[in-house]
Amino acid sequence: MSETTTIRRGERCRIYPENGQPGGFRKIGGACRLLHNVALEQRRTYSRRGRYIGYHEQAAQLAELKEAYPFFAEVPHHCLQQVLRDLDTAFQRFFKGQAGYPKPKRKRDGGDSFRFPDPAQFRIWVGDNGNAWLTLPKFGKRKDDLGEIRMRMHRPLPPGARVKSITISQEAEWWYASLNYEAEVNAPVPHLGEAVGGDMGVAVPLMLSTGETFDVPKQTERELERLRRLEKSLARKKRGSRNREKARRALARHHAKVRRRRRDALRKIAATVAKNHGFIVLEDLNVKNMTASASGTVEEPGTNVAQKAGLNRAILEIGWYTLYLFLKEAAEKHGGRVLLVPPHHTSQTCPDPKCGHVSPANRAERSTFACVACGHEGHADHVAAKNILARGLEMVQAEADESQSAKAAKPRKQKTSKKTVAGGLPAPACGDLGAARSAKQEGRPARAGGSELHP
């Protein structure tokens, strides 16, 4: 019998709101955005040394907020609670030094989202050919609400999956439901494929130590010209006008198209590499610092600002960190492992074990490597991938040696006989627990056809 493991994954599905449903989404998203800004301002104003305001203090004030501003009472209570939880998590990350200070949200930035965390409050019916229907509070729970939401399940969830939460989000003019589910699956068999190192770059997005290369589609000259035209059109429109909103939507559609295409390519790259290799080594790149602006300050202006801005755009257009996340997820699925190693001098070190000479002179040109000590030649990215793999194998060997030394140094315990006394109170028996249904809600009849996906 094969071992099982519990996985927690997310599935993003396209939803097709109709009639008044998009307006209901925007209403909930706007209320959540306002609550985030009000709660952030409250923490900023009243939090002092010795006077702490956290999630529990702010959540206790939601009832008073609904009495003072009745439109908050029209928003599902759980969505408001999740806003305060997310804000509390953001402050905890800030105090730990893992993120910056939380910022207020703006309507013009777009991307409003809200989450339903209680499985008892939503239902999913799955029909044929991927067609599905989603029931949420205010959407299909009662006969007089906005009705259930039509959804497209692009791929089925694992058998026995339990949906834990649903997040509704908007990207440009399209709406999505992100299903966070938990499932018991067979533990992946350890991948015994070849170990490989990968060098992420700009000209060559990913070069493996085997010599295989992967490309990420970039915007064409025609698309860049369209982008410039859309940005210029948006800048010329009057703020607050309907024409400016039309220009903003057109620009958002363009960015969303490019983003979807890039993520699709990165997913395919990650799947291909993870299927063929059981151990993947990458550089631990600090993308945030690498894409920082070079403009400087008024007193100390930067140099080569335009060139650095172009490099930053090229790096962000490829999506190095997104590729790492996709590779890590795919490797876990196939029983592999992804390891990060220090990135210094990977493309300036000779890969020959007998040489190992490190010098900037080894790279006379961007794509050419020629060791000045032993004369070894090759593609610079290929050489870097080989060095990355070698560092990864050294780290694994060091971990194994350290573990072996710890086991050898640990004193062995002598076995002692211990008398066991039986006894104890019996465990209380409990019956089946079912989710209670509010008597105030008049439920809709079950949909004919299809099967219900129980959370």
C-alpha cells in the first residue's frame, strides 16, 4: 500500500458573472478596500508604546462600524474579517523585517479581491465539459439575491479534494475564482533523474548545465509600439473622465495578455525541467535589489539611468522569481528538489575541476567564456550552469557529512525495562457533526445534473 501525503494547492478558475453580479463584486471589493485603508490609518494613528491595536481589537469594532455606516452591513462578514487578518499578517511581516510597511490601497490600481474562508458558506457544482456553478454568500444562497455564478473548471481537482477557501479577484476586465484546496494524494516517488544546474539570464532566460536552453516570449516591436500608444493615450485623458477609464481598461487588457502568456511559458518550462531532472540547482538571486532604480538623488544623481532602466524591464519581463516558484512546485509534484546556491562569480569561474580559476578576464564578451589560465572555452551561460550544479552538489555533500557527524556524536541510550499500567478514562463518543443552516435563509433547490464538489 502506497503512502499518502496531504497537499495544499490553489486552482485559478475563470468565472463569468452576469446581470448584476459584476456590480456586486465591485461593491464588496470597494468596501474591503475602504476597510483596509481605515484599519491601516487606525493602527498608524493610535498604536503607541504600551497601547497595541491588533486583529482582535479591530474585529470587535466591526459591529459598531456597520451601525455607523450601513453599507458595510451589506458585505459578507467573513470578507471583512479576512481584510483585517491580511492587514495583521502584513504588520507581522513588517515587524519581522520580511516586508515593508503596509500601504493603503487605491481604486485606480485595480486588482480588488475578497476571500470567503468558511467552507460551509460556499458550494461548487461541477457539470460536464468543465462547466461549473459557484454559490457564495449574496450569490445564490437565497432566492432573492444575485444568483449563482457560472464558472469554468479548466482541470479537475484531485479526487477527494476539500476546498478550504475561495478568493474572487479581477484582472483587467476578467474575473477569477481561486480555489484553495486540500487533498490526500499518493506520496511522490523520489525522482532519480539526472541532476542539473540552471543559469537564469536576460539574453538566454534559462540555460541548463546539459546545454539545453529555454526561451520566454517577449513583447514584439509591434506590441511595444501599442504599449507606448496606450500609455500616451492614458496620460492625455482628463482624470476622472469616462475616456480615461476606457484608456485605463485598454492598457490593463494589454498587460494582462502579456502576463498570461509569460506565466503559461514559465509553467511549461517548469514542467519540462521537473519531469526530466530530479535535482535542480539555481542561483539565489535578489531580484528586488537587481532591479532597483539607478536614478539616485538630487544631490547625488545616478549614472547610466536609461541603460539600467532597460535592464530592469528585461529582467522583470522574464520573471526569474516566478520561474523559481513554478520549478519548486513542479519538482515537489514529481518527487524532485530545487536548491538555491550563492550566485557570486558563477560565470567567471573555470568549470574544469583541475583549474577553477576565477577572474573577470575569463569573460571577454557577454556570451563567451575563455579561461586565461587553462584556455577552457565555452558559452558563458553554459559555464555558469555547470558551476551552479557543482556548488549544489557540494552543498548536498556537506549536508550529508554534517548529518553523519551529528549521528556519530549522539550518545546511544540504554534500553530500560518499564512496567506499563493499563487504565484511563474512555474517550467520549461523538456523533456526526453537520453544518447548521440558518433558519432565516431560504435555500435554493439543488441543481439538476452534475455533481456537487463538497468542500
